[in-house]
Amino acid sequence: MTSNHFFFLCLIPLFFGHSIAVDVLKADQSINHTQAIVSAAEKFELGFFTQPKSSNFMYLGIWYKGLPDYVVWVANRDNPVLNSSATLKFNTHGNLILVNQTGQVFWSSNSTRTVLYPIAQLLDTGNFLLRESNSGPENYVWQSFDYPFDTLLPGMKLGWDSKTGLNRKLTSRRSQTDPSSGDLSYGVNTDGLPQLVVWKGNQTMFRGGPWYGDGFSRVRSKRANYIYNASFEISYSINDSNNGPSRAVLDSIGSVIYYVWTGGDKKWEIAYTFEGSGCNDYELCGNFGLCSSVLVASCGCLDGFEQKSAQNFSDGCVRKDEKICREGEGFRKISDVKWPDSTKKSVRLKVGIQNCETECLKDCFCLAYGKLEIPDIGPACVTWFDKLIDVRFVRDVGTGDDLFVRVAASELERSERKSIIVLVVVPIISVLIFLASISFYIVRNVRRRAKADNGVTITEELIHENELEMPIAVIEAATNNFSISNKIGEGGFGPVYKGRLSSGQEIAVKKLAERSRQGMEEFKNEVHFISQLQHRNLVKLLGFCIHEEEILLIYEYMPNKSLDYFLFEDRRRSLLDWQMRIDIIIGIARGLLYLHRDSRLRIIHRDLKAANILLDSEMKPKISDFGIARMFGEYQMETKTDRVVGTYGYMSPEYIMEGCFSFKSDVYSFGVILLEIVSGKRNHGFFHSEHQLNLLGHAWKLWNEGKTLKLIDGVLGDQFQELEALKYINVGLLCVQARPKERPIMSYVLSMLENDNMPLIHPKEPGFYGERFVLSDINSLFSTSNNVTITLLDDGR
């Protein structure tokens, strides 16, 4: 797997080795599409390029010279020249302009100052500037660093500059192959205490925490970042600490990834990622909520508060005791958190104050405070008013901040009573724990011996896959001994850790849980099948390890997580445009066809769902989790099991009711996923105010009423073509028909999706489209089948 997220911008340079003199463009010079400017030490290059799929659109850009072609700045990103006759030159006022052969201006440096003797220079920092020929670079009239693309280079600043009035932000591209401005931006929010923020339009997606004196909260350990004199400038930058090429990029899903170039491996490596997921999603837990993501994101309340709504934690929390600003109040300290949102209306900074608690108690509207030590200035207090939102625990102990939350006197009294109880109860509990520990030690040793024997058996059974076996030391080194900071999720198999091998390759390590639902047989199933399957739309198994009690699977790392991570969350779902959704559907179909027909093994997956569709760095789908897959013989079409295993909403009717499964069972699951992708809604748990149907029933109802297009996800707007959308919904409904023999095989499904001229069949009634029926009558269905048992898996397994 490469280390590149899916935001790279592939380019086709149009020059052919012709450069003008050195690193400058003089007043009487110009460059066309066959020429380039190269910085003095040949670190950067400025020239013209096109996109592979849009060769008629020409852009003026800058990139690292001699490295894989990644554009770091584009002049005319929103106004490409439509042919190859573009020229960069000076106009009569000394401004840089980009024109075509008729003289039409497509871009300009647009300085209000007339430059008498202009010169343009490309520096070794990647900065392209305009200045007077008799002045130095520091006296520039205009510079590209003030107008960022989606990339932050070392020495470049984001944030506010009072001299120019500019608030510099990174802006994402519209798509992989379209450098025009997207709707995501990254920069410094200067409204209140400065903080790093990613926006979608005007809406905050997530933030990195506020300024704490000499840097930003939650980015202290990252490569150097600075805040400058707040009287003139509030800005953030990165240092080129290894003296090699590096860059930070805002990708198309809102992640900010810092890259460094490794000369030995000759590739870009990810140094760290600043992204929104789980607790990083802005205001996930509402006002006065507190988010924790030890395993998965979960919401609680700050001390002194309780949940406002039992059904929806995003509604936030309310005070347990509304009586505030009374005698006896105090503060509860919460350690290792990201401070609350610090916009102007909710925060106040005062310097030179030693006793922040007294300062906060003096104001009845003060909700909480934090302490700062500002270099060269001294102590300071930060106090919050109005609301406390977007507070979360940080993963690494000692890297967060202390927050002191104001609570009523009754809460402090309750805390004192708890302390007395603790003094009495703790000694008793300690004795019980000691006795339990002895029992656990005895049982653990017995189980360890049994498991070790079992491990030998498993290894012998997997002997033909032994070239995939990895030493435990390699995996421990890659995951920093399974550090909690490396933990990226939890599935039915057990916890999942991110790691990096000594070669630089990023990996995902699944660790078998003690009481894993999949168990040993399904572990062997996973290794046996995936090791023999090779397809671009199937996740790649890199290895496995069995060491004492440790049973591990090692996969290629998927940086964009799973399909359900994007599809079923409002803000992230909007990042999936129509074409991206179509590409994901086609990719899943191709992977499934490979399993059913084209691989040397004919495989039925049996647990196809959005959570098991992983997304690589380019948002290409890869089918994962083969723990309950089954292999069919060449002429075998169907079989039956007395152990039904699967996930609500994705299992076919014949599989649930009779234990029968076939390739058509996977087709049914694929149809569910297809309809989920186009609608942005989950089948299981779907709610509509006018009926009790699930998503399949809702789609079927709209189809029969001639209102099919109402199923399309509203966030897509007018991105789709109506005929194409109708075709995809039609195919989805064909796949989820109640009777297996009426569902198309995957080869026919793929043909219908990829061929606009292929006639489509009118679908028949889908299976299990009444949500109330599925949930209330499921147990009675199984009670009629004496030999069938069912294991239901979580949606996110």
C-alpha cells in the first residue's frame, strides 16, 4: 500500500526541458506552456500542466522539482485556460498576468501598487513573489504564500495578517482530478482565542484546540508550529525539521495530513494526520458534553451535569442543580482534555492573574476556567461563558489540558460523602480483589496451556499459508507494543491497531478478542480464503501471527476507514459526491463478481455490509472480513446451515428463515448496500414519519408511486443524471427481490450498471421490507425451525 491519501493531484507538465534564465522572470520576459522557472537550488519548479482527464484545461502551478508530481500551488485553479496557448507575463502596471492568445486575462497577481521595474522570482521555499528589481525578496509586492492552494509548505503561514488584511487558509480541491476550489478549508479561527479549525463552508467540522501560549492545544507534539505577535499577526506554520521536502495537505474529506519525503525509499510518507473522526467531530456530544474515544466515541457529561435526552446525546447535558452563583460553589478538575470551543462570545483571556478560581467565581456567568503560562508574559487565565462545547478526553495521558468546571455546592457535598464511603469500602474490596486474583491466576494458566496447544494445531492446519506468518516481535514493534494511541477501532473480531513496518508500510492489525464471536474456526477461515484471493476490490491480507495467547491478522491499512463511517454521518456523508458513490458501487460489484465467478475459489461472503467495505487512500472500495465466508464447488449452487450468522438488515429472507444461502444471498446484501449508498440511509433502523417500512420498503413504495428519485440523498443536490439514478435504484431493487431465483447474478448486475443500453426488468416485491415485521416476528420465525440457531452481528462488526 502506498502512503498517499486520496488527495494527490496528478499532473501532466507541458514544458519539455526549456527553462528561462535561473529563477526569475524579468519585465521583458514571459513563459509559455513549453517553458518553466526553476528555483535557485532547483528545489521547486513553476510551469504549466493539465489533468489526465481534462487535457484541454491548462493551469499554472508549482511543484517540487524531481519528485513525483504533486502540485503545491495553482494560480488559476478556478479559471483554467482552455487551450495550450497560455502565457505568463507582466502588464503595463507591473502585475503578473496569465493570458491566452487573444489576450484574455485568466489570472492576475492583482496588486494595487504599480511596480515600475518588476521581477518575479521563485524561491527555494516554493514561494513565488513579485517585487521591484532593485529590492530584496523580503520587500515583495505580492507573494503566492498569501494565496494558498490545498498545501502548506514549510515557512508558509496560515491565519490573519493585519498589514495585508488577509486571512490565509488552505482550500480543498473539488475532486481528485479537479483542482478548482472545494467547500472545505483549514486555518486559524481568530474569533476569540485562536484555534486551528477545518470548515465546510461556514460550518465547523472539527478543531484542533485553542492557543495555549506558545502553540496550539492538541498539536504540541507535532512538527514545529508557532503563533506570532497577536498585535500584527496570528498565524500557524510548520517547520522543515529534517531539511528535506515536506508538506501538509488538506484532502477532500477534511483531513490534514503532514508528509515528509524519504530519500531512501523515494516516496512520500505520512508523518501525522489531523482528522475528524469520532470525538474529533465538532460538537458531537452537545453543550456541556464530554467525549471519550478509548474504544469508540462515547458521550458523557461534565461534572455537575446530566444528559438532557436519554435518546440523543447530541442534545448535550444540563445542570443537575440549577442554583448557581451561591455561596459554597467550587470547581471540579478534569484532566487531559481538549479545551472547549473558544470563540469570542464564549471565552475571555486575562494575563497577569495568579488565582484563576477567584477570578471565575467573581462572575456569575463564568462556567469554567483554565490556566496558561505565556512565554515572556507570565501567567494567564482563560474563562468560558455561555456554553462549553466540543470537550473531549485526549488519548495520550499528559498531552491534554486541565479544565476546571464550576459546580454547585450540592455537587461538592456529594463528592465529600463519596470520599467517606471510599475510606470504608476500599479495604473490603481490596481483599476481595486479592482472592479473585488468585483464582484468576489458576484459571488463566490452565487456559493458556490449552490455548497454546490449540495454537500449534492451528499453525499446522495453516501450514500452506506459513509464508504469511509474521513474528510477534515485528508486529509489536510496528504497533508500539499495541499502544492505546495506535488503536483505531473495535470489531467483532477484537481490537484493531494501526502500525508501521520497518519498510515503512502501514498496516492494520486485528487482535483476536478473548471471547471473540468469530472464534478459532473463523480465524482459520479468514486466513485460508484471503491468502488465496487477489483483487483490487478485496482487502489484502499481509500476514498472521499465533503467539501464546495472541492471535493476530495483519492487513493493508485503509486510511479512509469504512463505507459506513462516511455514509451514515451527516457531515461526512456530504463528502461522498455522486460520482464517488457510483465508483464505490461498481468497485463492490467487481469484487463480488470475482468472489462468485472469477477467482480460483468460488466464495460466498455471507456478511456483506457497509461496515465491511473498506476505503483506500483513493476512496476505492475493498471488501473485507471473510470470517464466515463459505467456499462452493464448481457446480454447487446452494447449501443449508443450522447456524445462521449475519447482520440485521443485510441478511436475505431465505437465509434468515431457512438457513439456506447461495450466491444470491450475497446479491441481496449487495442490493441493500446499493440502496443505502444512493439514499445515504441505513436499511436497519430506517425511520419515516409516514410509515413503518424499512429502507427497502420505502424504496419499493416510492418506485410504485412513480416517485423513485425522492430516494436520492438530499445532500447530492443536482449532481446526478436522472436516468442514471433510476437505473441504479432499479438494479438495487432487482437484487433485493424476495425470491432468490428472481435476483440477477453478479455478472448481470455489473453489466446493467456499466451498460446504459441494457434493458432493465421491472422489479418485484423485496424481501423483509417491513421493519416492524422483522423486529417483532424474528424470534417466532426461528422457533418454527427446530435445527436453526442465529447469531446476529453488530452493524459495525
